[in-house]
Amino acid sequence: MSEQQDALEGLGPSGVLSALAWAGVSAYRRTMEDYDPETGHDQAWIGGTAHRLLCDRLNRVFSTGKHAVDSPQSASAGLDAVAAGLFPGEYRKMPIIAPGMVKRSDLNKSPGWQHGRWRFLLTSFVYGESNRIPWWRKSPTKQSVAAQRKPEGFVECRQATLDEELDPSLAAAVQAVREYDESEVTTLIVAHSVERELGIRELYLGRSRLNRGGGEAWYWKHDLLATDFGTPGTRPIPASPGPHPGSSGVQDAPVRLRREAGEGNDKR
């Protein structure tokens, strides 16, 4: 079995792939809805906003960050806080992921999440250039991830000299990631992009490849926008306590606010 098959089979049935797809769609929908070039918004604003909102959506669906709960039993409490700020219909489509199934796993302050042996970080790229992402120009963290040991069975004549091509300043970061790999954890990348004039998006999960000097940017990648992230009606709409205007006066069941853990620091 290839590493790609192993990753998709490990993340698919658990709902993680669907959660990534849902989070990407929700984050970019809000970003592009708020985008207004007349106010001074530019591509940098789009990238930064989408990145922050993607982190927010992943924390919602995985019950991490400020949406962390103290136990699986408390996951059903305070769902109004999880739904707050989403567009109508988005909460209904949010995949149901049991708290604790995915945990926060940041790397050098770059936001990350982990399920089983698979950890994933976020990065943006220029729309249409996914196969040519210059990892060697990215942050030291993204460079070190791209410099992980190649997938088992992958044949590449240049891989033998990869370490010789690394900048000395990057060697420590690469070694740290490789030592982490010894615990059987592989770091993947969730890459996101949008064409701002047309609003069309790209969203991939894959294993980045350090392509110093050119060449393919991935050992493999999977199109997350081709992933079904749920159907309407899978979740009830959270209701606030008390009678609604014009109702019969019968109160809905009270909803308790979800207890929040430390929010953490979602820096790249």
C-alpha cells in the first residue's frame, strides 16, 4: 500500500478528510464574502484572513483551541457557541467528529492538528501553482516538513543528495522533524488558495517535497474539494433558551455554554 492510500484510509473513515473540506469551504466563503478591494483589501488580506478562519473552523470541528471541551460527554453542551458566526446551513453540514479524536499538534508555532500517525499543517499558495510551490522559500518549519524522509518505496535519484543541498541553518529544524518521525508521525500539508476575481478555490492534502532547484512540489497530493463533507440536516440547529418571538411561549431545552480551554496561539 502506498503512503497516500495509507493516509487517505486513515483519515477518510474517521471523518477528518470531510472536516478539512468543510473547514476550507466555510473559511473561504466568509473570506470572499467580506473581501472588498475598495476598502484596501488585497491578496495578502485574503491569505491572512483565510488562514485565520481556517484555523478557527478546524478548532470548531475538532473541538480544539478555544472550542476544546473537558470530556466527550460535554461536547453536546454549548453548541450554540460552535455555530456562532457561521453562515446559515454551514453548521448543519459540519462533520461530527468526537472530541479527542483529533488533537492540536503545533510545530514551531505553526498551527497543526493530528489524528493517529498523521499530523497536518496549513499553508497558502498562489492559485494554479500547486505543483510548483517553492518550499525552499517558505518558512523554516515548512522547509523542514518538506525535507522529511521520503515515503517508503518512493524512488528518486536526487534524494540521496538532498541533505547536501540544505542550508546549514535549516539542518537543526530538519533533524528535529526527523526525530519526531521516529515516533511514527508523518507531517502532511493542507494547502489552500483562491483566485480572487473569480472566487474559485483549490484545497489539497499531501506530502510536500523539498524542490530546491525546481521539480515537483509533492510526493503526492489529494484534492479535498472532491471530498463529500456532509449533507444538510445531519445536525440540529442550536437554539437559545427562552421563547422565540411569536411562539407559543413553550421554552426550548436550555443550552449550556461549552467550557473553554486555553485558547492558545494560532501563529504560523
